[in-house]
Amino acid sequence: MELNTDQDSLMLSPFLVSGNVGFKLPAVADWGERSDVTSVDVASASVQPSGSDDHAYLVIETEVSFDGEEEPVEVWACSCPQWHYREQADDPREAGECKHIRAESKVSRAQADEDQVQLGGSD
Ligand SMILES: [Zn+2]
């Protein structure tokens, strides 16, 4: 009985049993498969707590390069159900933002502004 419990918990925890493996969101993997996308780079990743239960979600900032475009497009993705079912899109440019992405992008933009101020030397 105890052995079964151990096996169950291992099956629920792929990170424990699979060793060297990265975590990739299915939608982000799909973007990389598009014929008009040349590359998908992860610019940053963080974890945001759920506001309503004990989950935590992976929030990823990606830079998607399109064929023929000079500048990559900044696109966010999240592992939460809301983003998965409502905000993700086949075209990364049409993907929306859940509250975890909004919380994280706010932090990241504030940090960018702060860096800007420090670089500019103004107050
Ligand atoms: Zn989310």
C-alpha cells in the first residue's frame, strides 16, 4: 500500500523523475512550428501565485521572430487554465493576457523604466 502511494506521487511529479528536462507550454511549442515563425526565444520566466487557490503558474515572456520582420514580437504565455482556454491563440500576435501575465509584465515594465532612469542619470 505504501509502495503504491510512492508510485502515485512520482507519477504526479514529472520533474522528480525526468531529470534534465525543461518546461515548455504547448501553445509556445506550437508557435515555433508555424511556417511564418523563424524563432521563439524565452526572454524571461517567473512563477505567479494563483489568487484563488494553492496553485502557482509559470509565466513566460517570449520573443517571437516572424519571417520577413526585423524586430521580434514580445508575447507572453501562462500555464494557468484561463490563459490556456481563453487567451492563447494559434497566432502569437493574437494571444491575450491573464492576470498572472498582467502582474508579471507590470513588474518587468517597472524594472525596465527604473533601468532607463538609472541609465539616463535623471531623477
Ligand atoms: Zn495566468
